[in-house]
Amino acid sequence: MVQVAAGAYKHVDFGNDDGMRSLFETALQYLHGVPGDFYGVNVDNVRSALHTALDDSTVIDEWKIELDQEYPVAVDWDREYVERLE
């Protein structure tokens, strides 16, 4: 999942789709054989999105990872914490 986050970061913040693809390909290797639902993460959806993004990076722009059959969103205290890190 770190590879997934890093790849998305490469695409969204830097427009580096080659870097994104490289990280996503590695992520797919790591996710090979992982159950479709692993600790609440919809891994099947992650794999599908990564495969699609290899050909069309724009799918990442609005993509969200499903966790426990929900799509978590950041709340104010999440954003405040991140701002303190900068």
C-alpha cells in the first residue's frame, strides 16, 4: 500500500506518470496472492484501479480506496495534523 500511495503522489503532485507506473507495477507484484479483502481493504478494487491506471493515469485523480465497505474521508483534525507536520 506504500507503493500505491507513493505512485498516486507521483501522479497527483508531480505529474510523473512514469514514476507512478513503476510504483504501481511493483505494488501489483506485492499484492499478487493477497486475498481480495485484506484487513478491510478491498484489494480487488486496488488491483483493478492500478491495472487501469497503467494505461490511463487519470483514473487516479478521483479514485478512493474502499476500507470496511466505506470510503473514509479526511476530517478537520486530520487536516490540522498534516498542517502541523509541514
